[in-house]
Amino acid sequence: MEKKQKLFLSKYKTLFLVTLVFVFSISMLGFTAKYLYMTRYDRQIQTLERSLMDLKAAMNIDAIRQFNIEKVMKIIDRQNKSMPSNLKYEIANEIYNMSIKYSNLSVDLISAVISQETGDTWDPGATSKAGALGLMQIMPTTGMFLASYEGINWTTPEDVLYNPISNIRLGCRHLSALIQTYGVEGGIAAYNGGERKAAEWLASNKAKGILYKETANYVPAVLRYNNLYQKSQL
């Protein structure tokens, strides 16, 4: 009798343990399923949040781009009303592109240089007495040198430098390199009067009488335009 009771208790314990393991397993499966569901749900939420952040960033970038393009177009419209609207847009768009390509250039500074170089005309066909051509008044020898780095096919100075888009690309590449070497004021001085004079001017702590008279007037004029465009909402 005692032996039967022990056998019964043994079977009962085994059944109890099997039941306990079964219940625990079911619970764990439920927990695992819930965990997997929540993990998948969290991932979907994170993906959605990233997509929304990317969309917001893209919208912000587009808004900034549009603002700057409209700003340049209004500058051009004030100074060259006869320029076709599509050309104004292409020029403004290229100026914005260059401000993104070169971290030391801004839309305001590029526009300031063009305003000063063209005498407030923004005429793509502007030509100086010294033979500099286009919006950013580039000398043919300088333009030919820069074109080889910029991947622009050099045909004739007129074809390349009177083209406002290629002129801006070449001029901004040149201006950016000068500013990188000599700083903003030194770079502006070098753009107008050459690197040797700009280096001498900086070495003398910007003493008067070092720069050519034209360059001495040119630097503050460009900075005034730059400050004006920075503050203006246009």
C-alpha cells in the first residue's frame, strides 16, 4: 500500500512539474511574441520618425534655398531689370550652389563681389579696361587656368567668361582659394589687386599705402555690399 502511495505521489509530482513547465512555456511564448511585436512596432515608429525628420530637413533646406534664390533675383532685378527672368533664376541658383560648395563663401559675399565688379549692373557681358570679362570680372589667363580645374571646356575667353554660369563657377573657385589663403579681407584684396600685394598688406598689419588705390577702395566697398545684403530681407 505504501509503495502504491509513493508511486502515486511520484506520478503526481511528475504531472505537476510537466504542467508547471507547460504553463511557464506558454507564458514565455506569450512574452516572446509580445516582445517581438513591440520590437517590430518600435522599429516601425523609429523608421517613421527618421522619415519625418528627413522630410523636415529636406523642407528646411528647400526653404533656405528658395529664400536665397529669391534674394539674389531681387538684387539682380534692382540693378538689371532687363535681364530675362529665367537667366536671373539660373544665376541666382548657381550663386546658391557655390555657397554650398565652398564653405567660406556666402550668397551675400558672392553677390557683393559681383555688384562691385560690375558697377551695380550685373551685366554678364561686362568688360573692364584691363580686359577682365563677365560678372566676376575674370582675366582670360586666369580663366583658362581655372577652367582646367573646373572641368570647363575652354574655347574662347568670350564664350566661357561671358557665360554667367561658368563665370560664377570660375570666379567662386578663385575667390574661395584666395580667402582660404589670406582670410576674408585679404582674399578680397587679392581678388582685385593680386596675391603679392595682399600678402604685403597683411604682413604690414593692413597698413595704408600698401594696396593699390583701387584695391584699397575695393575691399571696403565689397564688405559694405556684403553687410547690406546680410541685413536686408529684400
